[in-house]
Amino acid sequence: MKKSLFAIGIGFLLVGSIIFTSCEGKEGPMGPAGPTGNNGAPGTNGTNGSNGVNGINGVNGTNGLDGKDANSSCLVCHTVANFDAKIVEYQLSKHYMGNTSSRFTKFCATCHTHEGFQETQGNGSFVVRNDMPNATRINCKTCHAHTGFDFSDTLAQILTTVSPVYLNYNKNLTATDFGKINNLCVTCHQIRGYTSLVYSDTTLTPDVINKPFDQLPYFPFVNTDDNAPVSYLVGRSFSVHDGNQSNLFKGINGYEYAGKTYTRTWTHSDASCTDCHMNEFNATTGKGGHTLWVNEEECTACHKSDKITPVQNLIDGKRIELAELLTARKVFRKTTNSSGVVSYSAMNTHDFNGKLYPTTQTPGDLFATSTGNNTVSPTTGLVVYGNMLKYDKDANYQYRIGRQWKYGELGAAYNYAYINSELSLGAHNPTYALQLLQNSIDWLNANPGK
Ligand code: HEC
Ligand code: HEC
Ligand code: HEC
Ligand code: HEC
Ligand code: HEC
Ligand code: HEC
């Protein structure tokens, strides 16, 4: 098993803080208790003999005896071998292999680059001020920072942040505590918020000026009526997208149907992300440790058999069952690409300006859709924000539902995306994942379309 940092932390408390003492090379005589209230006045520690150089640290005088351990306190972590090992492991992680290019825009850099994370952590914002074309990928110092060497709280003192996280779900207004290490991971491993600049085009009639891209406008739910109507406009997104691990693990922020009860905790709720994602490193499989990949052999040792695959198969079956129900009532559209890969996409009910899409083609009738994408300028290397609107005939009328959704339908579509984007296929909380999917399926069956 990995070393316990908490144990290390206690060690430091005994050791005290004077690294400089050790440089003297010999042990000072036990000083009398440091004069209280006389902190730091140079010279007041004269009786401390070899500790004289530490006069400014006067309050620590009584720790002189322990000075010889100071170096080894750092060496618990700071050996060349340990750091080399961490570097080798980390190079196997997706963080290291990941791609930063085109993810350096203001809306992506916070989580996808080192510099973006540093900036937002430093100033408490959620989006960096400018695009960061020179930004680099996530590295040791993205997650690690030293504050003080008195080691009263080792984790907090070597990690960039352990503070509760302002989630995009609640529009960054309240902080949710996932537990210390988890707060570090979850700062990035949550849904992304705004992903684009405003749409703006004055050449069109009607004008479209400064309409923001609207992420998760329907959430969190003030609505308690599963049958209440809701329009799904082009340009508004309820999609969860990447990084939803945090919410499933804690069993929160799914669409929960009125009158149903949900179980939030499960066997491993008290674990940290790192208990599984930084477990014992195996050089042969390249998993565990700072690779951030789960070394599943470690799990089987306790489970005796593979408990993960059956859970994932069960949940994935439910995920597809739900998607098929949503496709049948034209909330989703199912497509199969040339390699046979099936995907489902949610169908908008209304265009960008809120005009209902009909289910039959109306010749000459135009709808506002988005066109153009952000591109990277070959000359400046900066992002050219290219999200624009155009007016066009609707080519997908036969896939449209032709009415507003009900919240129950939106919630079911949302729960599908919640599980689909989460990547663990329910392994982060099998109980809650199954309840979200099954209750969605049950609601759809009990409330036929139209
Ligand atoms: C619990 C593990 C741990 C302990 C104990 C620890 N450090 Fe660190 N230290 C780290 C990590 C992790 C980093 C970040 C690695 C990096 O920046 O590449 C770091 C970074 C540093 C850096 C910055 C290096 C740089 O290039 O910016 C200094 C200086 C440092 N530590 C000094 C110390 C001293 C002195 C002690 C003992 C009083 C100590 N550390 C104890 C884990 C530890
Ligand atoms: C600075 C933001 C940030 C922090 C902090 C962070 N991650 Fe990540 N993580 C990412 C991003 C971005 C990716 C996707 C990398 C890519 O593909 O470019 C990722 C990818 C991963 C993956 C691989 C996912 C896949 O696509 O298969 C795992 C596993 C992971 N992170 C675990 C962790 C754990 C565990 C922690 C906490 C110890 C953590 N991460 C902290 C941003 C972060
Ligand atoms: C709140 C943090 C956050 C923001 C902001 C964010 N991402 Fe991510 N992104 C992640 C994490 C964490 C992962 C890896 C885990 C996962 O995929 O579930 C990821 C994964 C991805 C992936 C899939 C993995 C890969 O490397 O192919 C793509 C593509 C991606 N992000 C693109 C973007 C783009 C483009 C933006 C900006 C519009 C963006 N992300 C903004 C956190 C974020
Ligand atoms: C995604 C965030 C993340 C990144 C990137 C990261 N670490 Fe860590 N590191 C952690 C966390 C979290 C812990 C504490 C693990 C625990 O206690 O469960 C840790 C612990 C450590 C420790 C102390 C524990 C030990 O086993 O010695 C060292 C040293 C360390 N990391 C070095 C590094 C180095 C070197 C790099 C770059 C190659 C690096 N880390 C990159 C998150 C990260
Ligand atoms: C009980 C152990 C456990 C805990 C705790 C845990 N995970 Fe996972 N995680 C898993 C398993 C198992 C998978 C699926 C891996 C697979 O199928 O290969 C996974 C998958 C992932 C993935 C996708 C990686 C991939 O294989 O594509 C990411 C990202 C991730 N977890 C992040 C996190 C974060 C962030 C936390 C903390 C909030 C966390 N995990 C907590 C066990 C755990
Ligand atoms: C200390 C023992 C122990 C270790 C180590 C352990 N688990 Fe578990 N795990 C349990 C127990 C106990 C259960 C609940 C009993 C059961 O479902 O049969 C469980 C259940 C699970 C379940 C739910 C299975 C189900 O059928 O609902 C998942 C998923 C899981 N563990 C993931 C992991 C992963 C991933 C790891 C390794 C990173 C891991 N566990 C390591 C003890 C452990």
C-alpha cells in the first residue's frame, strides 16, 4: 500500500521546523523554554548555543534538540529516486499524454492547461482572462505547491488546493466539499461551464447580438413538476460533457423524479479519488501510482473476483435501454456511423430564437441555427471566435418531436448524458447510477409521449 501522508504529518509535528539547525552539523544543548512573548527578537535566545543563528525563530528555541531530523523530514518525499519514480509514472497518465492544443481558449484553459489552472486558482475566478496559446499541459506543479514547512497539515501544504469546490451546477455560487484530495481533482473533474463566447451577428435579420451560449440553463431544478413543459432551444445546453466523475461519486446532481428516493452513499463513498486512482504502482501494466489509472489487481485482492465488469455491464445495458426509449419518442436521434458505432443525440425542440421546429417540412420556412466554429489563426496562433448564426431550412423535421418537452423527458435525457459522459460506467457509484437510469425508464414508460 502507499505511504500514509497523515502519518508523515504527525512526524513533522514532533520534528519541529528548524531546517537551518541541521546545517550546524551538531546538536545544540537543550535550551530552556523559549521566552514567551519575545518572539523573534534577535539575540534573546543566546542561551541556545548553536541555535544562535536562528534568533529570528526565537519561539522555536526549545526544538533545538530535534534539529538533526529536519533533513530527513524533507527526504520522506524529496529523494531523487522518489521524484524520478513519480515522473516515470506520471508520463503514463492521460494528463501527461493529453492534448492542450485548441484547449487553450479562455473557456478550456482552466482545466486543460497548467497556466490556466494557476491563474484561476490564484485569483479565484472560473475562466482565464485571455486565451493562452503558449500554455503547457498539466504538470507536477499544477497539483503541487508548498506552503510553509511546519507541516501541521501535510496534504494541504503540498497540494495546490484542498478547498471545497464551486461547481458549475450551482453557477459557482456555493461550495461543495468532496473531501481534501478529492477537492483538488474535482476542481477540474466536474462539468465544464461556459464553452463559448457570445453569438454575435449584426448582418442578419433579425439581429443576433450578445446572446450568450447558455450552459445548463435548466439546472439545478427549481421545478418539481415532472410534467411541466420546457423548450430545448438551439444554443442552450443541458449537456454534462466531460468530467462528471465528481457528481456521480457523491451521488448528487442527477435528475431526481418527484416522489422517488435516492441513495447517495455506497461501499466506497469514504474513499479518496487517489485511494483507487493512485493505488500501488505496477510497472508491468503501467497502472496505479501517479499514472492515475486504477490498478485493478489491487481491487481483486480484496473482492476475490472481478466486481467491476459485471456492474459496468449492468449499467451500460440500462443506459442503452433508456436511450432507445428516448429515441422512440423523438427526444433523441440515433445514428450509426460507417464503422458501426452507434450514438444518440438530443434533438432541439426550438431554434435559437425560440421558434418551434415542426414535424413536417414547410417550404421556405427558415430557422436560426448555429454555424461556424472557433478556429486558430495561422498567423497569430490565437483563437478566432467564429460561432455565428445562419437562417436555414430544417433538414431534420422527421426526427422532431414537434412540441415542448416535459421536464420528465428532459431529465431522462439529462440522466443519460450524466452516465454516458462519466466514463466509469457506474463504477463510481453503482447504486445511484442504477437509480437514475431505472427511474428515468420507469417514468417514460408510465408517461407515454404526446
Ligand atoms: C509530503 C511530501 C513532501 C515533503 C515532506 C516535502 N516536500 Fe517539498 N515538494 C513536494 C512536492 C510534491 C513538490 C512539487 C514537485 C515539483 O515541483 O516538481 C515539492 C516542491 C518543493 C520545492 C520547490 C521545488 C521547485 O522546483 O519549485 C521546494 C523548495 C521544496 N519542496 C522543499 C522542501 C523542504 C525544504 C522540505 C522539508 C522541510 C520539503 N520540501 C518537504 C513534496 C514534499
Ligand atoms: C488542472 C485540472 C485537473 C486536475 C487538478 C486533475 N485532473 Fe484529471 N484530467 C484533467 C483533464 C483536462 C483530463 C483530460 C486530459 C486530456 O485528455 O487532455 C484529465 C484526465 C484524467 C484521467 C483520464 C480520463 C480519460 O479520459 O480516460 C484520469 C483517470 C484523471 N484525470 C484522474 C485525476 C485524478 C485522480 C485527479 C486528482 C488527484 C485529477 N485527475 C486531477 C484535468 C485535471
Ligand atoms: C471544469 C474543467 C474543464 C473545462 C472548463 C473543460 N474541460 Fe475538457 N475535460 C475536463 C476533464 C476533467 C476531462 C477528462 C475527464 C473526462 O473526459 O471525463 C476533459 C476531457 C475533454 C475531452 C476528451 C478527452 C480528450 O482529450 O480527447 C475533450 C475533447 C475536451 N475535454 C475538450 C474541452 C474543450 C474544447 C473545452 C473548452 C470549450 C473544455 N474541454 C473545457 C475538464 C474540463
Ligand atoms: C493530478 C494532480 C497531481 C499531479 C499532476 C502530480 N501529483 Fe504528486 N500527488 C498528488 C496527490 C493528490 C498526492 C497525495 C496522494 C495521497 O496521499 O493519496 C501526491 C503525492 C505526491 C508525493 C508525496 C507522496 C509520495 O509517494 O512520495 C510526491 C513526492 C509527489 N506527489 C510528486 C509528484 C511529482 C514529482 C509529480 C510530477 C511528475 C507529481 N507529483 C504530479 C497529485 C498530483
Ligand atoms: C472505488 C474506487 C474509485 C474511486 C474512489 C474513484 N474512482 Fe475513478 N474510476 C474507478 C474505476 C473502477 C474506473 C473505471 C476504469 C475502467 O473501466 O478501466 C474509474 C474511472 C475514472 C475515470 C475515467 C478513466 C478511464 O478509464 O477512462 C476518471 C476520469 C475517474 N475515474 C476520475 C475519478 C475522480 C476524479 C475520483 C474522485 C472524485 C474518482 N475517480 C474516484 C474507480 C474509482
Ligand atoms: C478493503 C477491501 C476492498 C478493496 C481493497 C476494494 N474494495 Fe470494492 N468493495 C469492497 C466491499 C466490501 C464491497 C461491497 C460488497 C459486495 O458488493 O460484494 C465492494 C464493492 C465494490 C463495488 C460495487 C460492486 C457491486 O456489485 O455493487 C465496486 C464498483 C468496487 N467495490 C470498486 C472497487 C475498486 C475499483 C477497487 C480498487 C481500486 C476496490 N473496490 C477495492 C471492498 C473492497
